[in-house]
Amino acid sequence: MIKVLLVDDEELIRFGLRAVLDAQPDLEVVGEAADGAEALGLVRSLRPDVVLMDVRMPGLDGLAATRAILRGTDAPPKILVVTTFEADDYVYEALRAGADGFLLKRSRPAEVVQAVRLVAAGESLLFPAAIRRLAAARAGRDADGGAVARAGLTGREGEVLRLMARGLSNAEIGERLHLGVQTVKTHVSAVLGKLGARDRTQAVIAAYESGFVTPAPDGTADRG
């Protein structure tokens, strides 16, 4: 069972998300919070697997709460940021804060369910517009390309990292490279370990900073 915590200052949004998620046999909403401060306490007491975190809330907003949860919690939950616009500045800042993915408020119920399951399984959700913003802001900051160059990635691991930077899931990477999902997971784990990245999102940031990947015209990742 995947335990989910809902964090949003709008009660109607929480009600709708709870109805969608509780209808699934493998998902359970274990709590709700109306602001970031309340969310911090519930994360510690309820230990959810996934947090759906609104970014724009009064008081302690979703970005500050995300940072606090990731810094101050042993075995922190996966954090799925809920946003209205995929190109919102908050989306980029949430990437830097360590969020595991993004969910648009206009998403269909099936997309919400899939998103929760994906991040719970260790995937990340990166929208093309968010990747464009990330690439523009961070590309080439690591002037000598050191982070990736020093990591000693194999050719296959480099291919996997490039596809991760395009926002592909493990299953999609497997289809593209003709590999089993478990094999892809092994490569992803190796990439994270060699880069010293906490998760897939941080690995993608390292790839852009080093110039290992560059943004394609459609906002996905091209070879660096």
C-alpha cells in the first residue's frame, strides 16, 4: 500500500485528490495539511510514502516545506509538487529543492494515480517546459564538465542519463534501448551512485550543468 499525504490550502482540491486516490486498491490517503508547517508535522508522525505538495500556500509555502522535509527527515518521502503552470518559476525552484516530480492541477484522475505510482517506484516526472527552463538556467555552470566527466559513466550509463534528462520512465528507457526494466533500474542506480545524486532529478541537473546534455528545440535533451 502506498501511503499519501495531501498538502494544499484549498479544501476542495484536497477533497478531489482524496476521492481519486482512495478509490485505488494500492493507494491510501493517510492525512491532509493546509500549509507547509502542518505538513512537516504530519510527515514525521504519519511517515507517508508520497507527498502531493502545493507550491503556492500562505505561511510556509510548498518550496520551503519541501526543503525542510528533505533536510530534516530520515528516509524522506517522495515529493510530487502540484502546480498550475508547468513553466512556473516555482517548478524550477522545486527541482533545485529536490522534488521528485510535478503534477499539473488540470491533470486527469488517471494521470494523478499514475504519477503517484511512478514517484513511489523511484521515477521522476519532468515536463518538457520545465526541462527547457532548467537547461537555460543551469547549462554549462560546471565549466569543465567535471561532475559527469569524473563520474566515469559507461557508454550505456551515458545513454540512460540522456534519456532520463528527456523525462523518460524506466519502462520507456527500456523500450528505447531494448532492455528489461530491471536492467534499466540497475543502470539508473549506477548513474546516481557515480554522480552522488540523491535522485533522478538531481542527476538530470548535473547532466545539464556539465553540458553532458543540451536542450533540443522541443525542450527535451540532446547530446552535449
